Amino acid sequence: MPRHTIPTTRYDYVYVDGDHSAAGALFDMTVAWRLVRLGGLMVIDDVLADAHVATVGASASAFVAAHRRELRVVWSDHQLALRKMKNRATIRTIHGNDEEIKAAALG
């Protein structure tokens, strides 16, 4: 598995429109969130798109649940906008295949 390097630069706005598998989308959100500065905004595309609600939507729900203490949902529609309200010292990662992530997100 390749090693990924996270840049040290933080951004006011990060737009996530990447992998549409549940695990890939969750990975993209986790990496992107680390790039958002405190007070910044992350927008996730295709959250409620019919073709992707079971993957991207479920991953977004799992991401919000895992990071609920450090974010505020600004809007939720076809896209989901999250404001970073606090930084986290350690990042909890959600593991599993697409079906496990979907099941965890949907309860």
C-alpha cells in the first residue's frame, strides 16, 4: 500500500469530489479534513446523488458521526458543507469494507 503524505498547508476551503466507493470517499474526506484550517469549510459533492447515496452519502454520515465534536454542518443537499470548529489531536479512523461502512453509517 502506498504511503500518503499530508501537506502542512491548511486551507479556508476544500472541495471533495473524488472516489465514489464508500471506503474511497471516506478516505478522501479524512485526508481533506486534515487540510482544512480551523474555521474553514469542507464541501463534499454527490452526498445525495441517487447513484452515490449508498456510498458517498453513507461515508459522509459516518464521517460526520466520527467528527461530530469538531464540526458544524453548514448545509446539506446534493452537497454537504462542514465548518471545522475545533482541531482534533488524534484522528479516529473508520475501517471496513463498503458494506461495513454503509451498515455503520445507516445504523
